Amino acid sequence: MPLLGGTWWGLGSRSQGMQESTERGAPLFPACAHPGCRSGRVHLWRNRGVPQIEGGWTCSPGCTVERMRMLVAREMSGYGEPVALYRHRVPLGLMMLQRGWIDQSSLQRALVAQREGVDMRIGAWLTRHAGLSERRVTETLSLQWNSPVFTGDFDARVLSRPPLPRILIDACGVLPLRWSAMGTLHLAFESGIDHRLVLAFERLTGVHAEVGLLPDSLFARCRNRLLEVPFPRTRLLEAVTPEALAAALARQVERAQPAAARLVRYDRYFWLRMWPKEDAVAEAQQESEDVIAALVDFSERS
């Protein structure tokens, strides 16, 4: 069959590799991950390795858009408007009152201040105006959230390559502190554990996160230190419809041609992470690029 010989392909020994791969059962022409694709097997000269989106290769920009539409629809399924963090059955102030750390008068004054719109959490108000120690506030939060209190020492690997985008650190009151010997990331929160963010991070990276709390003053010092280091580049996008959002994310995938990419949702944010090498996914501290996108209603800005 001369048309399939090494001379016609111009591949030399590579044609032998293709033949051997088919003998081992691997397909000569991989199928496109878009179920509706009609042409994936005839894109002979396109790089058949990338882009890869959640384990599936897309053969063309059009199929990348369709693949991304499926993922955006998946992330939107079951979501309503962003919700507030979990409200505990026993409020923080009442827990401190029960332990005798504050009196009834101090708690009442703190609640009145909140009703009057004072922009301060109840623990911070009691620390400033009722003589409550910051340690007591953090201990109560630890009991309330059933989470440990972390120390503030950073892992050098976190400072060399922060594993969370800066926009999420700014928006969510969270700090990546350190990597454990087992590859677990310790995530420290300031005033409460946002399990939605933890779940999004774990789904995106496949890395288990251990969560805990930091006292306010220590959290502020650690945050200032972290924000002084360079962060990996993060692209920010906005779109008015899910279709426009999928198209914008697909353009980023086509530009980067990643060896691996994953998409998750956290509240109104869609978080796309792309890795240039497939084995970098298993190494969460390796090079990657983030895209943070949001659906917005521009009419509300006018």
C-alpha cells in the first residue's frame, strides 16, 4: 500500500511508531471530545495531543467552544444566586457568653452596633470595645467550625508559587499556608470556613485541602506578606450570557493549547486552570495558568 508507506507520509521511522501504536490497541486518529463532532478523525495535520479539556481532546476551535459550553452548563446546573456563608445554630456571641468570656451587657452593645450598620464583625467589636482577647475569639470560631487554629508560618513553596489566584484570596478571606509532606494544602480562613471554595479547589486540582483558622491580626500580617510575592498570571473575563462565557473560555484554551485543563465554579466565578504539561496536574505546585470569569449584568452598572 504505497500511500501509507513512509515515503508518502514523510515520517520515516515515525510511521512505524504509528503502526505499533495501532497494534497495541491505541487509535491511529483520536476521537474529538465533542460528541457532535463530524470531522475529528480527518484533521490529520492538527496536533493530536492538545488542547485537552478534562481528559478530552478537541479537534478544532468550534469543537472547543462546544466542549466548553457543556462544561459551563454542568457548572451552572443546580446553582442559584450566590448564598451567604453557613449560619450556625449557636451564634458566636452567645457561645462566648455561655463560656463566661463576655457579659450580657457587652453582647447587647455589640448586637446594637451591628444593627446600626457598624462595619465590624462581632468578635472584632468585642475585642476592641469589651476587652475580649483575640485568642478567645479564635478559640470560639474554632469550636464553632470544628476546625483547628493554624500558626502563620508560610511554606516557601507557597511563597514561590501561590496555589490560589490573588483575586480569590482578596475576595474570600483565605490564605494558602503550606504544603504537607503528603501533598495536602493547608488553607487558613479569617472568620469562617468557606467550604464551597475548598470544594472548588479540590475539584480543580485533585489536591486535598486541610482547613483551619488564623487570628485576625496574624491573618492580616500573613496576607500582607503573601501579597508582596509575584502571583502566576491570571486572566479576568466577564460575559453577559453562558454562551458568551463559554466562547470566551474556549478562546483562552485555543490560545494556550494546554495539555490539561479543568473548569469549576465558585459562586459567580468560573475558574479555569490550564497546565502546559499533562504530568503537571499531579504536581499541584507546577506551572499553570488561571482564568477567572464571571457572568455579569451590565444593565446594573448603568
